[in-house]
Amino acid sequence: MKALILVGGFGTRLRPLTLSVPKPLVDFANKPMILHQIEALKAIGVTEVVLAINYQPEVMLNFLKEYEKKLEIKITCSQETEPLGTAGPLALARDKLIDDTGAPFFVLNSDVISEYPLKQMIEFHKGHGGEASIMVTKVDEPSKYGVVLLEETSGKVEKFVEKPKIFVGNKINAGIYLLNPSVLDRIELRPTSIEKEVFPKIAAENKLFAMVLPGFWMDIGQPKDYVTGLRLYLDSLRKMSSPKLATGPNIVGNVLVDESAVIGEGCLIGPDVAIGPGCIIDSGVRLSRCTVMRGVRIKKHACISSSIIGWHSTVGRWARMENMTILGEDVHIGDEVYSNGGVVLPHKE
């Protein structure tokens, strides 16, 4: 089987982190976002992943070459010269997606995080015999999204309603699809939207089916949702009794600590914290609901909550970062500095 991951876009909502690397390479729970997806695809037998990309392809490919070897999966790029929306990239990568067996292929949005129930999706797709399957997820506030209306028993999609003003349903497109190769015949090589132009036509012919996603789902393309996504992800590790979660007297709730990180005495860490490789956390530090990326140093008695600390940054003694403060790569915060929702560009102090 093959898969295409849509990694276009400049990642503007996740700046300043995306000023250093393309969005799919921003760390989430101690590994690049896109790696969560590639590992899930590999686990169900996908042999080739195509990245549909229009921004910094060299950086992406160089980075993924090492994982190609580690994971023993082929990773190739399909580069757009102009942004082609969410459907155009499929037409562009057509030759890479079709194989001799005529097997269906996966399409994923790169900033979606979930438990990736891809095996169930394959069974669901075989079962209904339609042309395309989409994953949908239930949300509390459907008015912010495009809502998918479907027959509850069969999962057949009836229609799409874009950002409804009155309540029509609470299931939205989760950005994970399984498509037969025939779907590619419906897509022209031009900027086009799979959600607004392609799926409604397939639905009109009663060939589009939706599977309700079990477990959590989050689009982590902006800081607030990234922090929420980390909480949901760690919670799901807890439910699966994952050995990856840290334990100890100074740990509260769900915490992920890379084995190479060093944590001093008298710290209180958690809930919902990820500490990356090579980090040094001095004594008396308080961390909650935050991500501390690779190579960060946090000095004595600093306090960080609801924030993201970018690679190789330093936070001074008794400093306080909170309320969605985001430090880019290599940012140095002095002693006793207070940041309430501050956003600091890379290489600043």
C-alpha cells in the first residue's frame, strides 16, 4: 500500500517554530509531527509514503532520509511549483500513488494527531465497497468547521455543510482518507479542494462513506491546539499503559521525558509535559502543560506553564513563562524575566 501526506503550507500559525524548520518537522511529544504518521502507516504495511510539498523540500527530504533507513519505508517527494490546494497534489503525484494491484491509498493532513486507527479504516473501506472513505470526528463546536452529514448505520455521506450557523451535526472531517485509484480520475491538475470540490461529487453518487474516529483527535497547527493535542496524546498513552510515561516523586500526571534529559532535585513536573533529548532542568524548576524541545536549559526555580520552549533555548533563574509564551529556536531569557503570552523570534535574547 501507498500513502500521501499533504505537507504544503508555510506553517505561519506555528511561527516562530516554523521559521527554523518546516511545520511537519516541528517536534510533538519528542519527535517530529510527521514521524507519528509515518510510523502509524508503516505499522499497517504501507511500503511507500509520498510527501506532497511546496516549501523547503530539501530540508524535509534530507531529514527523512535517515528515517527511511531506520523504518525501512520508502519516502519520496512530489513537489508543487505552485500551491495546489488539497486535491491538486493528488493529481500531481498520480504516477507515484497507483500500483499494479490497484490498491486503495491513504491521504493524510500533516498536522493531525490521533491514534490513527488505520487498520480499522481498511476493514471499513472493504466492507462498504464505495470509492472513498473519510475519517470523521465529533467536536463540541461544529460551527468552526465543515460538518459531515451521514447515515448513522451505513456511514454513507449525504452532504457537507460549511461552518453551519445552526446545529446540523457534530461530525467533522478528520483529515484522514482512504481512496480508490479511480478517485484520481476526478481530479484535474490545478489548485483544487478535495473537501469542497471532489468529495461532494463522490457523495452525490452514493460512493463516499465516513468512519467515526475512535479515540482522540486534534489539528495541532496552532500553539493553543498544539498544547491541547499534547494533553490528549499523553492521556491516550496513559490509557494504553505505555511504558514511555515518566514516573517518580517529582512527576505529576502524564509526563514524557527523553532518557538523555537531566532533571535536578526538588523539581515539580507535570501534568502534560514533554521534555526533549539533551535538556537540562536545574533544581527547583516547575513545569506544567508545556513542551521543552531538544537541547533546552532551564535554570533554577524557573516556572513554565502552557508554553512551548524551542530548541536550544535557555530560560533564566526565577524566570516565569506562561499563557502561551512561545520561544523560537536558540532564544535566551534572562533571570527573573516574566513573559505572559510572549512570542520570541529565533536567535534572540
